[in-house]
Amino acid sequence: MWRKMGIVAGVVVALAGVTFLAPRLLQTVNTGHLNTLQSMTDTIWWPATLARVGVYAVLGWLVYPAWIDGHRRQVHDTLATLPGDRAETGASRAQLAARLAVLASARTRGHWIFLSLVGSDLLIAQLPYYLTQH
């Protein structure tokens, strides 16, 4: 409860700071500053893009499958703890087997995770950068 209130208070303070400090910052910006910022952005843009794509690859092909494997281990552990051949355990086993099948198909979707992240990067970062260049 207190943690959530602290986060909300932090966001409100940050927004208030931006609201009051942004006009002062804009008054200090001149054409020379903007040209310097633009040249710095141009210098780091493609290395930063490659770094982001690398992070997306790690998330899609390493982190996501490992996360799915962790869920599969939990299901296997639950299956191992079920008692013998009673009727209620048979239903539980069938439900857990269905869960394993869903997780097995989900594990193969890493490339979709990667493509979704790259697509969002194109829309959120690359398109605005392209539009400012041309």
C-alpha cells in the first residue's frame, strides 16, 4: 500500500517538475544547441539501434524460452507430486497435460516476440527519426 502511494507520489512530483522546468529549458535552447543535439543523435543512432535489436534478440530467443521453461518445470513438479490413480488426480493430470501442451506451443513463439519488439521499435523510434531526417 505505502509502496504504491510512494510510486504515485514520485510520478506526480516528476510530472510537476517537468511542467515547471520545461518552459525554462526551452527558453535556454538556441539553434546552436539544437544542431549539437542533432549531430550527437546522428552519431549514436545506429549503434543504439543495433544494441536495441540485440536486446530484442536476447529477449525473444533466450529470455522468453527460459521463462516458458520455468513454467514447464513448475507443471512437471506438480505432476510429480500428484498421488496414484484416483479419479480426481486423473482430472488434474489431464489438466496439467493440457497446460504442458500450451506451454510447448508457446515456447516456439520466440521469433514472434522478436518481430513484435522490432515492429514497435520501427513505429516508436525509427519512423520519427526518419521523419526528422527528411
